[in-house]
Amino acid sequence: MPKHIASGLKYLAAVKLKETGKSHQEIADELNVDRSTISHYLNGRNLSWNSIDVARTIVELSPRDFLKMAEAIFDEPEQSRKIVSICKERNFKAIIEDSCIGCGLCVSACSMKAIKLESLQAHADSIQCCGCQLCSEGCPTGSIKILEIEND
Ligand code: SF4
Ligand code: SF4
């Protein structure tokens, strides 16, 4: 079953990438599948609607549950990161305040690789942030704020 759900999630990601104007080949490269598979997906072939429905339900879970489900479904962290990044329906701004002591716990906690340490201070890339809040919950100084941004 996870394989079918993985295909459903890749289908949703392919549709989103198509909406941004990417070609079938570019989508295939981005999702690490062959071009003919993407063409089948986008023509509605080789996929059960049940898999797509389950994938849609997963995408609509809370940001943390979506991330955890994606990590459980895909073997490679890079794949789950990519799917979450493309399919997430909510956007967030990650703010790190000056009270940060540079312990690095948030860097390890962030599966999306949205946080880096530079000069003993954490810096977040909001584009990569999926809003899971794992970083802020583990921060010993309460220096991280994750704010949801209204979609246009
Ligand atoms: S966990 Fe908190 S204190 Fe530690 S590096 Fe991250 S923001 Fe700074
Ligand atoms: S909420 Fe924190 S841990 Fe989660 S993706 Fe955003 S920066 Fe990373």
C-alpha cells in the first residue's frame, strides 16, 4: 500500500509542478522518475483514484503529520522533503530571535533542512519550512517563532 500512496503523492506533486509551467521532463527530473511515468500520471493512467484520494488526505493533515507520513512512506529523506515542499498547502515564516545561543538543536530537529548555523546563530529559510514546529518545541531558549502566512 505505501508504494501506491507514494505514487499518489508523486501524482499530486506532478500536477502542482505542471501548474508552474514545468515540462514533463523537468517534472520527471525533479521527482526522480522517468518521463513516461509522468506523462502517464498527467494523463490519468496507471494510478487508482483511491491512491490519489489517500494522498490528498495526507497532504491535508497537520503540517507535522504530513511530514511524518511522508517520511514513513518514502525511503529517502530527500524524496519526502521534496514531496512535502511541493505539495504543502500552507506557508510559514520561521523567525529566530537574538536570544539564540547557537546550540544547534533546531538544525538537527528540522527534517526540511530549513535551519543552518552561522557564526553561532541559527538562521532559517522560510521557503523550506513546512510548519511542523519541531524546532521551536525543542529550543531551550524559546527563540524560534513559526508564523503562518496567509496565501494570496
Ligand atoms: S535550538 Fe534555539 S538556541 Fe539552539 S540554535 Fe536553535 S534557535 Fe538557537
Ligand atoms: S517548523 Fe522548524 S523544524 Fe519544522 S520545517 Fe520549519 S524550520 Fe524546520
